[in-house]
Amino acid sequence: MDELQLLVLWCCCLLLAVVALLFGRNPLLRHPPLPRLHWLLTEGIPTGASAAVQRVGGGRRAAALAAADQFCCERSNPAVQVFFLALFAGCYWVFAWHVFPMLPLPGVPAWHRYTGTAAALACLALFLAVSWSDPGTVTPVNAAAHAALYPHDGVLYPERKQCATCCLPRPARSKHCRVCNKCVARLDHHCIWINSCVGLLNMRLFLAFLLATTALCFYAAALGFRTLAADMAVHETWGVAFRPYGASEMIYLSQSKRLLLRYLSAAYGPQAAATLFAGMAAWIVAGFTGYQLFLLCRGSTTVEEHMLRQAAATPTAAEAEAAEARRIEARADAALRGEALPDRAEEEMQQRQQQQRGTSGRPYDRGPARNLAEVLFPRRHLAAAAAAAAGRAGGGPGGKKRA
Ligand SMILES: [Zn+2]
Ligand SMILES: [Zn+2]
């Protein structure tokens, strides 16, 4: 196996792991092997490693491993941010030192050097901006305004509660992030890539960053592919025949994918690797961006989708009682008629009830346009909700206004 094939295999494994970590618990991809891989990466390997260290190194090393795990996964730290920046810098370095100097080529003008650099800088600026943005931290000053934004629906957010850590009233759709150790309004999720929460105030920046990264990856992949193809055309590589070691006949590059891979690996190693990586990363990031847009349009968040899935999997007490009553009645009927018990129909009814409970409970869906407007103009939306609440509290438009 040559270098490029090893690289392809490594990239595929890496991207599969990323997909499993990102989407392994998503209901759209609930069929194996992604959920199993997600479990293996998040629970199987850490548990196995801990048990192995405990057996080999004793309690002190196991405690050290647990402390390292807690530092990496439970506390705010910039390890993944640094990894992203290193990956980003590495890819840009390959383009700046290996692809841009090849330009201009027929069909690939030299100005791609400048547009490529500008696109990378824009993406980097958005990454830094979203990493250091306020996701919508609930503080004593703004808690009342956030509380006016969304009503408690009685299902996902049953009642007004106080956060036990922040000692502040918890507005509907807010959650306490244990990594950042703060309550965040309309929390979508904690993102390890930006080492911050994604919430009401920075969702638009996060979305802009995702869209920019998707566009940059597709641009890099297309530019790399066209540059390599144009350079090979200029050098008339397609018309050159090779005789592989041990072979008796001459073979053209276009006739053998294996030979083409070897040639690309030898003649354009860094360019081909960066192009391949950009192409695969583009589809991954595009998938995640599409999922975020899908959630935004239906007025939901990643956290709420998780809560809905949990609610769908757990029958309420009333439903369990009704199901038991139906089961007893069906058993009695079947016994009277001398027939077998109709368990299948009962199971199907329970599944239908659970699916309805899991998919129909999106109380904050106000239509795609309004859902998007809330996220694109959060401060305006927040101010309008606070003013409306102040008006109601003051008995009408003349009432005392809240900040
Ligand atoms: Zn809190
Ligand atoms: Zn967080």
C-alpha cells in the first residue's frame, strides 16, 4: 500500500469517527454502524482504557487518567480549538506553498491566490469571532429580559425554576452548561471546536462560520482538483505511458486508477492530500450546516431534540396505565374466544403514541421565517419581548418600562 492509499484510508477513518461523534445519536442516522461507533468512541474505549490502566498501573494511574479525562471533557479548555487552528494552518500552508505557485494554468487564473487567501482569512476571522462571542449568558441584569422571551411550555420546560449553580431564575429554553459553568439562553449545544456554548446571541455567528467553512472547503477542493488536472494537461501526462515494475505492457495513466494514485502520490503528494481532505471535510461540514439550518427552520435546538427523543422513549404514567388496561382487556377477550394474545397490535399502538409525543411537541415553532428572524436578529427580538413584558406588567403602553 503506497502513501496516498494510506492517507485515503486514514482520512476515511478520521472522517468516519467525526461523523459518528457528531451524528451517531441523531435519529436520522440511528441504524448501525454509526450509533455503535459513537458508543465505542465515547464510552467503550474510555471505559476499556480506564480498566486496563487500573489493572496495569493501579489506583494512582487510574485516578490520573480520570483527572485527565475530566480536564479534557468536563472543563473548558482550548485543546480542540488549537487542533482546529493547526489543521487550518496546515491546509493553508499546503495551498500557499504547493498549489498557488503552480498558477496561472489554463482555466485556472492566478487571482485564485488572492481570493483563496481572502476566503481563508474570512473563515478564520469568523472562527475567532464566534469563539470569543457571548452565547447569551443569563446574568442578574438580563435574567428578566430573557424570561420574557419564551413562555414555559409545560412539557420541555415545565415550570419556572432556579438554577442551583447560578442561583438565578432559569428562563424557558435556557440550560446550565456544566463545561462553561453558566446558564445560556436558548442553548443549542456546547461546541468543543469553538470551546464555547452556541446560544441565542451567537447562533448567527456560528451559522456564518459553518457556511463560510463549507464554502471554503468546497472552493479548496475544486481549486486543488482543477489545478492538478490543468497541470497534468499542460505536461501531457495523460498521453504518457508507463511500464510498472514487473509488467510487460505499457499502461496509460487514464487506464489504471491504481497507477494514477501512485503518480499523484509521487508527483503531487501534498496537493493531492490537501484536495482530498478538503473534499471530504466539505461534505461533513455541509451535512452539519444543513442539520443546523433544519433545526432553526423548525424552531428547535439540538438540546430540545435530545429532550424530545428522551420523552418519546419514556411513556408517561397515564399512557402506561392505559396500555396496561388495554392489555388486560385484550387478554380477557382472547381467553373468552380461545385465541392467542394480540400483543402485536398493542405494541404498534404504543410505538405510534411514542412517535407522536416525540415529533409533535415543538412549542417554539413559529414558522421558518420567524424562527430564522429570532436567530438572525436576537437583540431586537430580546428587546421587543422585554418591552412587551414591561407593558403588560405596567398595565399597557403607558406602564413603566424595564431595561
Ligand atoms: Zn446556571
Ligand atoms: Zn458551554
